Amino acid sequence: MMKRLSLIVLSVAALTACGEKAQTLGTKKDATAFSGAENAFVAPGWTAGDKTSWEQHLRARGQYGMNDHSRAP
């Protein structure tokens, strides 16, 4: 009787470990990158929601601010 009960408990535990929940992200809609934030930490001259100013600032940052190859040693 005890062996049968432990076998049933072990079987149930093994079968519940096989069940996997769906890994969906939900229905949240992400905002575009250029919509940005409207606070004190945004770059001066950039307006939130303006795609062209976003692209210009990224281009300038890539050329001048964050490009290690163009920096002097």
C-alpha cells in the first residue's frame, strides 16, 4: 500500500514538472525609440517624437561622441 502511494505521488510530481506555461509577452504595445521621454535628461536640441532629429542625434553621437577610432590617444 505504501509503495503504491509513493509511486502515485512520484508519478504526479513527474507529470506536473512536464507542464509548461505559454511564454507570451502579452498585449503591451512598445513605443518607438524616437518617441522618447520628456524630462531633463534628454539631449538638448532633440524633441520627443521627431524621427529626423532622433536620427541626426544618433548619427552625431556615433561620429563624435561614441566613436573610439576617431579619438586621440
